[in-house]
Amino acid sequence: MSLPKGDYIGTDPILSFDTFHYTDDGILRISFTRKTIDNEFLVSEIELDPSFEVHPFDGSDLGEELSPIKLKISPEHLPD
């Protein structure tokens, strides 16, 4: 899980972030957003990807589509 530290990245306010969790059913992404740095983060979206693929970038920042990262979950890493 990756949580932001502080309220800014450089001079840009942190208004959203995602955490990723692997489960028996796939990769669970939980998105958090807030309107301003004075507000608390709220869950804005929950999505399950059963293919165990994580798309690290949507390509908009880099101008190109990046390949997904395909993960293989080891049974020893899953909760009992």
C-alpha cells in the first residue's frame, strides 16, 4: 500500500492516490480523492481486476500506452 506523505509533491497538492491489494480474486484497487488539502481523503472508487494485471500509467502523462505489469500471486502470500 502506498500512502502519500505530506500534502504536496513539489508544488502540486496531493488530491488523489491509489492503493493496490492482492486477494484470492485478483488485484483490488482503492482510489482516494479530496477536493482541497483542507479536506480528508474519501474512497472514490473500488475496482477489482481478476487478471492480476496492474496498469501503472494510463499513458496520458507520457504520451504513450505502457504495457500492464502481470503479477503472479503466490499462495503463501495470501491470508489464511
